[in-house]
Amino acid sequence: MTRLHLILFAALTGLHLALLQFCYFFLLLINVTSTYITYMTVVLSWMTGTLLGLWLRLNAEVALILGVVSYYAVYGLVLADPLSPWLLPIAAIGVMVTGFWAGRFFVVMQPWFGRSDRLFFHENNGFMVGIVAVFLGFTLLGQTFLLGTPLVSVLLLLGYWLFLRTQPTAGGKECGRADTPTAAVRLHWLRQAGQGEIVRFAGLMVALNVLIPLGLGVYALATGRDYAPLFWNEDNLMTWFSSVQLMIIGLIAWLNREMTVLLRRLSPGSPGRAWIWWVFMLGFLFLALDERFRIHEQVRDRWLKPGGFFTGYDYLRPGDVGLYFYLIVGLVFAAFLVAELRRYRWAPGWFAAAVGVAISVTVIDSLPESIVGQWPMPRFWSSVFEEVAELTAQLLFLLSFLSVLHGKLGEWDRKQQTASLPPQTMPVEAGT
């Protein structure tokens, strides 16, 4: 088997996985709900399926067929009963089953690639091509693309896989017939898969945080619409993405908590405070709800402002102390998080930058119009700058927490490899 065959199969796998993942997303977005819950359902279910795929002993044919059968089962249910409240939980199961191959792929192909970075590189290239193909295909063909593309993709991938099975390797074995990897190899690949996905996910989030505000600005210029409502209106794309991003940060905080617990079980006495990650998980989930349902604005308008609380200050909008309260509480708990962040490269820097941006956002958001109105381009500062800075702070928090997760996965792998080494014995001298 030539190396070109392996590279092409890895790229085709990435293409196939991207097509399925985003076809699921658009299918549910159109027929079930267009809220952020759809995005979160697909992402979390896919991640769960990927992790399970690292452990389930499925051969490639079964994993691929299960994935596409699950997709078309969800497709049929969605068309038969759109907008049903039961569709999203059922779809979550289908997405999870489809994600099995996303994890199993790395276990199956490990013996033939050796270095993980090469395998990730070629699979990631195919995944990026798949993302572009989905957006172009769905734009041009609509629902027809969602119906036919996954079937064509899986048939192509299955055919190529069966071809590879007939090709002898240098060791005389057929591709896919190697012995099942040991637990140490599987754990090592779990870490490698996790770290590769973290880097790719971080790049995706950076791109979205740049492209969404930029796209809104270009749209406003191209259509002649007022740019300010596109940013500060509470029921727009910016608010939706901001709430989703806050939920993702909370999820990453929870994953850091789980990794801290795992490291302690593997090596008692390992540093780390698991409880502080619970606090930040709950905090960011609450901020996501606040972003979507305007909790602190409603408290201000219904109770604080009518009751005369925190009014009469020159540099504070009447009653608008909600964000200051969030900021102070966050800074108190951040003091307990600093020791955890210092153990990982880049994490303290990202976090410090996020806190700085968050402080500026809090100040600008709570300033009264009598002050902001005196600035040049006041609507820009109160709408565009404030919202973009808010997204920037969220992104910096996300990068900080992802840096910690990346480091914890590396620690886990090193400790697992150390634990799997055979015990050393003392040499026996002659004559004893």
C-alpha cells in the first residue's frame, strides 16, 4: 500500500465527517429550531460520539454504515414530523452514533501513520474542504444537497476502504486487520485527538469572532442599513452567537474540572482545584442566559431604577449595576483560579487580557447617554465597539480555558505512559 493511498483515505474521511456534521446542522436548523440549542446539540453529541468511538470495537464498515443510517433515520423523522419537541433529543442520539467513526478512525489508522500530526494534518485538510463544500452545495442545491450528499460520500469512502483492505502493507498485513490497539495506545490517541480538536476548534472560534462582526459591517454598507441595530439589538445574530459562545466557555470549564479529577485519581497529590471550575462553569452558563434573556437589564428596569437604587450618579446609568456585580464576583473567584492558570502556557496571558477587556466593556456599557453622547461617533461606541469588545473578552476567556484543557490532556497522557511502564528490577549480582 502506498502512502498516497493512506493520505487520500484520511482526507476523504475528513471530508465525509464534515459533510455529515454540517448536514445534520442545516437539517435541524431548517426543520426543528433555529436557536443556539441546535448548534449545541450537534456539537456536544458529536463530541460524545467521537469519545465513545475511541473505545468501541467497531470495524470501519460497521461504523460508517451506522453513521449514515442514523443520518437518514433522523432525516426521515424530521420530514415526517417537523417542529416536534421530540426531534432534537432523537437527533442527538443519531449525531452521536454518526460520530463513532470520527473517533474510531484514529484508532484504526494509527498503526499505518505512526506520527499523529501527519494523520491529523491530512484528515483536517479534508475536513476543511468539506466545510466549504457544504456551504457551497447547500447554497446552490438546498435540501437536495442534504438528501444526496451523505450517501454519495459514504459510498465513496466505503469503496476506497474496501480497496485498501486488499492492499498488503510492508508487514504483510491487510489494512484494517491489525490487532486491537492496547489501552495505552488508545489513551495516547485520545489525548492526541483531543489536543488536535482543541487547536482546530480554537481556530474556528477565532475565525467566527472576526467574520461575524465584519460580515455585519459589510452587510450594512452594502444595503445602506443602519449599522447600530445590527449590533445592539437583543434579537440578532450577535446576541445569538454571544450566548452560544458563553455556553461553550462553560462547557470547557466543566471539561477542565473533569480532567482535574482524572489527574488526581491517576496521581494522588496532583495540583489543581476542581471546585473552581464548577464555579466558572455555572457563572458562564448564567451569563449565557443573561445574554439571551436580558436578566440584568430587566432587574434594572423593573426594580432598581423605579425604586431609586443606584441613581443620581454622573458616571452610571440609573440602576445599571448588574454588570459591575458580575465583574466583582468574577474577580473574587478569579483569584482562586490564578494558581491553576499559571501551570499552563498562554493561559494566564489570555485570561489577563480577557479581564482587561471585560472591565472596559462593563464601564462603557453602564455609562449614561449624557457622557457617551459627547464622544465622536457615539453610536459606534455604544453599539459596535461595546458588542465587539464583549465578543473579544469571551474569545480570550475561551482561549485561556482551552489552553488549560490542552495542557491537562498532555499531563494525562504523560502520567498514563509512566503508569504503563513495566517496573524496573534490581540486577542480581553473580554468586548471590
